[in-house]
Amino acid sequence: MIFCSNCGRENKGEKFCPECGTNLSSEQRDIEDLSTSGERRNIKVIILSTFLVVAVIAGAAFYFLTKDSASTYINRACESMSQFDPYTKGGDERLVKARSLQLTVREDVEIAQEMDPDLASPLSRAFATLNEYVDSLEKWEKYLNLHLESYDVSFLALAIAQESNYETLALSLKSQVDSACSR
């Protein structure tokens, strides 16, 4: 059943409106075209919505499958720090190795600390000891360079005490690394 768009009269299958004479068959085609385009629009909306839902689910799955956890960074830092040898002798070699280790693990420790401070806390303490160790080695190197010409008995006593200090720091660092990485 269609209504005349000109006068609004209800018509039952006539080609022309008996009231005003308007061609009703063209109005029927317009109504059919509108319903067909509406159905097409609905199908497009359904397809687009389905695609968006699938894309969001796929994106979330990718994110969670590729996201590193704090333990990933802790394990990587532990791998590097477990290579630390507290018995390395020789100032230059010891300092170079300690600096290298410091640079290698810094980012992993910082990221792990941001992600899970409680889990990363033991490793952060070990890293702080490593920083103290490197600072101490660097200060001693500067001291040696300043006093290169004046080696005497008091200097040798200081060097022995300093060596003992390094060994204590190095052993403390090794113990902290072992503790932090033995989980």
C-alpha cells in the first residue's frame, strides 16, 4: 500500500492517484530504491563494525603477546650482571668492565623499575652498588693520575686500603646480584 506524495491519499496498487492524478508507479520505485539502499547501508555498517571489532581484538592480542614484562628486563639484566667477576684485577680492566656492565644493564633496570618496582627492587639495589663501585673506581683513577709521580709508602698503604675497599664493594655487588637473580 502506498500513499500519494502530493495529496497523501491511500492507494491500493493504482498507477495514478485517483484524487490528484500523480504518477504513483514512480513513487513506488523511489520507495523500493530507498529500502534497497537502506539495506545496503545496513550491510555496510555491519561489515565495517565486524571489521573494527576484529581489528581491535587482533591489536589487543598482538599487544599482550609482544609486551615485555618486568621479569623479561630483570632476566636480561641478571644475565649480564651474573657475568660480573669481583676478582678482576688491574684498575683499567676492572673499570672498563664495570662501566660496560653499567651501560649494558642501565636501561633494563630502569624499565623493570618503572614496570614493577617491588619485583625490581633487589636488582635496583644491586645496580646502585654497581654505580657506587664504578664511581669509586673512577675517583681512584683520577687520584692516581694526579699523584702519578709521587709514589711513596703512604701512597702504597692507601692503594692497599683502596684495593680492599674495591674487593669489598665487588663482593657485595656479586652477592646482591646473586640474591636478586636467584628467583
